[in-house]
Amino acid sequence: MATKTKNNLKNNKWVPWIPDVIMAAILLVIGIIMVYPVLYEVFVSLSDSVQFVRQRGIMLRPAGFSTLAYKIVWGAKPIWTGFRNTLFIEAVGLVINLTLTSFGAYFLTRKNVLWKKPVNILIIITMYFSGGLIPTYLTVTGYGLGNSIWALILPAAMSTYNMILLRSYFSTIPDSLAESVMMDGGGHFTILFKIFIPLAKPGMMVMLLYYAVSHWNSWFSAYIYLRDVDKAPLQLVLKNMFEEESSELLKLINKYDNFDSLQETVRAAMMVVSTLPIVCLYPFLQKYFEGGIMIGSLKE
């Protein structure tokens, strides 16, 4: 009987591979579904506008080839202004975000801290309840931040969710390291900047990516608080240009003969140009994901 069972298993070696093949096929289909819209926009942006209008069905390559859409986009002053404002928000905002998030996460991991429980409860409450748009607007404008680029940075200085994730990562660092620093005369700032942050580098990189993507994609706050076009971030600039009968978009393309057909290729080029910088950030942070992406699942 044992010999017969062994022979059956030997003859059915391929059976355990079936779930792997099915899963690989499913993931391949999902990957194509997710990647194709991006490739489609790239194909449209590189297409000849006249030939693109005649295109029917799925695009597997550009319809013709033309870089005119990119020339128009790179020559648009509002795009460059939006880039400048967004990069300022990213640079200043990330410094504030990571600093405050690190301080909050470190505080919540310390033992015997005064008022730790009440503060923790108050922090968690903000994840589920907010004052709403009108009270937030009145608060921001009441502090003199109306029509200021700081209205896009300071109200979003720290994410409660991100702080709780980083706290979970900090909780995995042995307390003995902090105690040894204390014994050598070091303080909390020494522990945080010399011990916790270097050891929690994967978690910090994940926080950096979360905040960077949030700042890069944000446009609603600018739409609410800003009135001057020169202060608008890139996404608000694109939103205004993507609207039907946008005067800014018309100014860019109305000097060309194929005016109507150019609109779609120029819009696609804008989407590619605005997405490419934040996409390029992922490869540099990929190596930290293995240790950092699971920080929310770590137990204290």
C-alpha cells in the first residue's frame, strides 16, 4: 500500500503546481489591467494627433509618432509654475511631516510618560471625527493662512494614521538600547535621532513615500484656500486645464492647425509629465519596502 501511494504521488508531481499557475495567471491579468491605462496615456501622448482621432480599438503602440504634445506642455508657463510650487510643498512639507510624525510616534512608545493614555485617545479620535470643511476653512483663514501656500502644508503637518504605523515600528526596537543611552547621559533627542530613526529607516522611508504621494496628488486644499493662480500646485493647474473649454489649454494649442485633435494628445502628455516624477521615486525606495510595508501589522 505504501509503495502504491508513493507511486501515485510520483505520477502526480505536477498537481501541486496547478494553484501556482492559476495564481500567476490571475496576477498577470490584474497586472495588465493596472498597467495598460498608464501605457495608453503614454501611447496617446506620443501619437500624431490626426492619426489618433482615426484610431479605433485597443492601442498597442502610438498612432504614428509625434512629440508635439510634449513640446507644447514643456513650453507652458503654468505647468512650470505648478511644478515649482509642488516641489516647494514637497520639500518643506516632508521635513515637517517626518519630524512631527517621529516625535509623536516616539512619545507614544515611551513608558511612564505623563498623560500618555489621554493623549493617545485624543489622537485616535481625530482619525474618526473631524470638524468638517467649514470649521476647517474658518480655522485656517482665521490664522491668516488664506491664499497662502502654507495653508497646504501646516494643516497637513501630520497624519494620525501614519504616526500610529510608525509607532508600531518604533515599538519593535528594544528598550534596552534607550536605557543604555540614558545611562550614558543621553536624552530623548539623542535616543530618537541616534537610535530610533536610524534603526527604523525602512519605516521612515515608507512614511516619506506616503506623505510625498499625498502632497503630490493633493489639489482640493489648494482649490479651497488659494485664489492666486501663481501659487497653485501642479495638480490644481492640471485640473483647471483639463476642464472643458479651459482658456489656458486653448492658449497653448489654438495656434496649431489641428486644434481639435491636439487636445487629447496634449492632455495625455500633461498626465505623463505630472505622474513621471513621483513614479520615479518608487525604485529608490523599493529596497526599504520589505521591512517597512508591514509596519502596521507588527505588535507592540
